[in-house]
Amino acid sequence: MKNSKRPSWDEYFLEIAHLVAKRSTCLRRQYGAVIVKDNIIVSTGYNGAARGEPNCIDTGECVREKYKVPKGERYELCVAVHAEQNAIIAGDPVKMRGATIYISGYGRNGEPASSEPCLLCHRMIKNAMIKRVVYLDEVGKKKNIRFGGSE
């Protein structure tokens, strides 16, 4: 008999991405990313300031929020490196080839936030030769992006 409470692999790794997001240092939104190949975690990342730079949670200020910048605009004002970028930077390029990246995010009050990769992250994921992206949309529904070949 099938155990209906046991999560699928996608659900399992999305939950881990959600947990990774809790390490985020962003005041506005928390994102986590997990890169997986053959059901083995290759790398994780969360959004936050570059190493050695002050974090928004430490300074108490989000510049994009201060100027009421809408989601997806004026990223140059933000001190954070995206979760996907951090996971790719920390990952072994050989192990990422053909892998899946799972992305989960939520807003300041815990409400779901779309975890669809931005255009720059989309390019980085593709260049890392990651084959599949699994993320949650703004209502928590699972979405997929597949890339053609691994080259």
C-alpha cells in the first residue's frame, strides 16, 4: 500500500529549499535554492548580501523597499546575491550538469512569493547546464522549466 504522507522527490527538495530560505538575510523576501542530481544534494544557496558586506537584517534597511521598487525591477539597488546564484557559485560544475534546481520563496510575513528565476538567474542556471528548474509560484503551486540538451 502506498504511503500518501510520504512526499515526492520534488516536494521533498522544495521543502528543503524552503528551509534553506530561512537563512536569508533579506528583509523583503526570503529565497532558498537546492541543486540536486540523482536525488543527492549538490549545493544550496539563499539570498543575502555578498560575503563580508553588511546584510539588510543587520542594517535594518532594504533600499528597494525604502524607494518602493516593485518586484523584478532595479536589482542594482539591492545588496543581495540571489539564492540560485549562491547555489551555483557554491556548486561543483561537473555535478551540476544535468541537475535540477529547486527554488522556494516567501515574503516578510511568510506569505508565498513567486520563486520563478529572474532573467539573470535563468541565464546562470542555463550556463551551469542545469537541466530542470522546479519552483513555487505566488500561490504555492509547483511549476517546472526544462532546458533542452545539457550543452
